[in-house]
Amino acid sequence: MQIILNSLIDNWLKLAGFFTGLVIFITRFKQLKRFGGQILCYFKGLFSRGERLTLALEDLGNILKATNTRMDGFAAQLTTISNRASQAHALSREMFENSPIPYFECDSMTGKCVWTNTAIQKIFGLPREEMMGEGWTSAIHPDDIHRVRTQWDETIKHWRPYRCRYRLSIKGVTTLVEAKAVILLSPEGTALSAWGTVEIIKEGQ
């Protein structure tokens, strides 16, 4: 009888252990299932953000394409304006080349002479080649040259109108002249060049 009772107790303990293991397995399975659901939600959110990022990148690409198109159009406009300005510039020089009024043109950045017409070359007693750059200052009286250069530098630096009287000293003959110049600006407000003229105030002595 004792043997049968012990056998029943052992079987019952084994059965209890089995059910306990089963309960633990089910509990862990539920936890794993819940964790798997969390992972699935995480990846769904990740994919959703990825889709939004893809759409954002596509929008950015479209914006860049549109910007490039506008920039190309703007560059084309600038090229057209530049070509027209060059044509007008060349026409101005051609018109004033043989004018009886003395004209000169200087670079708006450096202030150096880049062009003179025939009339001003006669006043300075120098051919065009020798007037280029700062060559024109060689005809200025030594006592006036510092003042002339200082005022001219201020005009180039601040885009101010230029007006200056000074003496030319050519082969021992002194001539009083007055130079006037302005900075020519583009429609956009950038300096193009400095144009001016020279008038004889008192003939050489």
C-alpha cells in the first residue's frame, strides 16, 4: 500500500512539475509575443520615417532642380546684359574717338586709364599708349601731382564725382586745366567705369 502511495505522489509531483513548466513556457511565450509586437511597431515606425525622409528628399531635389533652372535663366539674362553693355561701351568709344571734346576712361576699381580720345591726347601732349595706366600723370606739374592723385583716389574709392584743377607742364609750357569725371553705374548699381573730360582754363605760358 505504501509503495502505491509513493508511486502516486511521484507521478503527481511529475505532473505538477510539467504543468508548472507549461505555465512558465506560456508566460514567456506571451512576453516574447509582446516584445515581438513592440519590435514590429518599431520597424513600422522606422519604415514610416524612412518614407517621409524619402518624400522630403524628393521635394528637396525638385526644389534644387527649380533653383538650377532659375539660376540658368538668371545667368542667361546676365550674359545678355553684359553683351549689350559691351556693345554700348564699344559704341561710346567709337562715338567719342574723334570728338573735339577731350574724353578719357579709367578702370572703376584701380583708377588707371584704359582709353583716351584724340582731343585729350593733344592737350596732354602724349600718345594714347603713353597715357595708359598712370602714364597721364607724367604731364602734370610736379607741385600738383600729389593733390591730383589724392582726389582721384578718393573718387575711385567712394564713387564720388571728380572735379579738380591742376597744371600741365609740357616741354616747359604750363597749361591750367580742369578735369571732371563720374563713375558710371549699371542698373544693378555696380561700377562699370569712370568717364571724364578735361577743359583748358588758361592756355600754356
